[in-house]
Amino acid sequence: MSQQPFEDVAALVKSFADELVALRRDLHRHPELSWEEVRTTRVLHERLLAAGLAPSVLPAGTGLLCDVGEGPTVIALRADIDALPVADPKNVPYASTTPGVCHACGHDVHTAVVLGAGLVLAQLARDGRLPGRVRLVLQPAEESARSGARAVIDAGGLHDVERIFAVHCDPRTAVGQVGIRSGPITASADQVHVRLTGRGGHTARPHLTEDVVHALGALITELPAVLSRRVDPRASLSVVWGRVEAGRAANAMPETGEVEGTLRCLDAAAWTGAQALVEELVPAIVAPYGVHAELTYTRNVPPVDNDTASVAILTAAVEATEGPGAVTTTEQSLGGEDFAWYLSAGVPGALARLGVRAPGDAEPRDLHQGRFDADERAISVGARVLVGAALLSFT
């Protein structure tokens, strides 16, 4: 493909740049949690209608699907639209106005990127320069265990889709750079919750009780240790606890206690067998203490395993729109991403990391922190790259 189409794309993205920044700031001011993205959905629906498109709201009432162009070949571009239950401490004009809720993972940026790509593609379609059909997937509830990606799939969102692309903000990568990786780029992310029950009693007579606290301590240390000996270490399976709760008094042994954490894994095969293994080990570890264990294991997402051909298309799109120096290799993360469900459904695709760190910004920022913010020039970068990937997929 000649360079001219990409120069035209750059000009179109530039024409929408201010609007896309304004949209991102509006979404940042009005974040909505998973499955509650009513206002966000309405704003996006109205803008797509104004562009002459025909978006459809997903059955749950939040999130959208919108096709641009015509043809049997469908390339999907996906963004997630939900926010997190995190306070926003930033001193910026677009800080969250919803107490305790914030776009702390960059989903407002992702949404602006895919909307911008859609507006550019709509113009190309009107000009007769879009050689196929592109589906905008504006997905709810990426942060929910009840995955929005699976809801999109159940609603037929992958029907006729031959390839799917997405970008995710990366606060460690400079704006203008796009991180690419073939193969696994994220990890699985499951939740493990264990509730132990037993006879409580006086700490002076532990032999007359079933020591829930001691059993919790054993479980907290032994489950990760035993898993490290039962699973291939190359899978990097790990359990990290985030909450433990038991008792209220120093001299009283409680009847119940709970521990909750996440299990993450880099290998899809090890992830597939992880639940059964945890279900075997938890009761065995606490059995010597005579307590009863109630395990709730929630399978959230498998690893995102980028398709090699899709990565090649993304790489070519970054080089064509941003220049060869914009491509950077990125590492596999232990974070989870429900984009994995689209790939697990048999649709080849790739997720790229979009650099959002501003030049000279030395403050350590990470995702899922209220201080997280993005250099908004990344929105235009992402839109150009995704439009480029769609066009290259049709060649």
C-alpha cells in the first residue's frame, strides 16, 4: 500500500483531535463503573449517530457495536468504556466528579481512540476509500469478573469478524511509542476466596478449639508454596493475597476467617488446570487444623495471546503512521485483560501498548492508581494506528 492513504488518515485524525481530547476529558469527569456505563453509552451513541452511522446498544443496556463500511470481511476495533472504584486525587480541570470512581486504567483514552478511528473510517467510507467493513466494539465491564467481552461475544459481536485489534495505555512508555509483542502479552487473572469455619474459644485453651487464624496463616503461606512445586515454573503461576480477616479480640479465637487474593499465570495450559489444583490443595492444607474450608474460585480471564500475523499488521501500521522508530518491544505483564476472550473464541488479533507518558514526567505512575493520567496526544496516535491496522488488514 502506498503512503498516501496513511497521510490522508493523519489529516483526518488531526481534524478530530480537539474533539477527541474534549470527549476523553468529559468521560474522565463522568466515570461509570462496570455495567453502569449508561451516560458513557449515550454520549458515544449520539456521536456515532451524528456521523451517519447506526450503532446498536448491547442487550445489557451499556456498550455499543457499530459497523462502518460494507463487505463480507469484518475487522474489529475494540475499546473498553468502564472505570474503577478508585478515588481521583488529581488537580486537573477534568478530574472525576463522581466520588470514589475514576478512569484509573485509561479506558477513557481507549474509548476516544476507537471513536476517533470510527469517525475517520466513516469519512473514508463516504469517500469510497474503505475497502471493507470495520466493527467498532465499545465494550462495557472490562474490570468486572462478569466480563463485558463475553457479553459482546454472546450478543454476536464477533459474527463475521476475521481479525480484532485493541490498544491499552502504558504509563511506562513515552507518548508516540507503541509497544508490540507476539504471543502472550498479559496473564490470566482469577480470584480466590476462602472462608474457614471452626469452633472458636479462649486463646488460653487452643486445644479445645479449631484454630481458624492459624489455619489461615498456613493457607496463606502454603498454597503459593505448594503450587510452585506442582506447576511448571515456566508458567509463572502465582497467588498473591490482598485481604485477610479474622477475629476482633486478642484473647478470643474466632469461629470464622477469610482470605482473598488473585491467581495469575502466563501460560494458558497451566491456567486451564489451575482451578482444579487449587480445589484439591485448599482442603488438604487446612485439614490438620480441623477447620472447614469453603472455596470460591472465580475464573476471570485467560492470557492475551497475540496472533503473529496480527502483530505483523499492527507493526506495519505503527511504522506507516508513526514511523519505524515508534515501534518498541514490550514485555509480558501479569495483569489481566478480557480482550483475551475474543482471541480465545477463535478470532485472531492483537493488543498493543499505547505510550501515554509525557516527556519529562518523572513521577512514577501506574495503572489502577487515581494519579494515573495520560498525555492526550496518545489519542491521535492510537486512532491513526488502529485505522492503519484496519486498512492493512484488507490488503
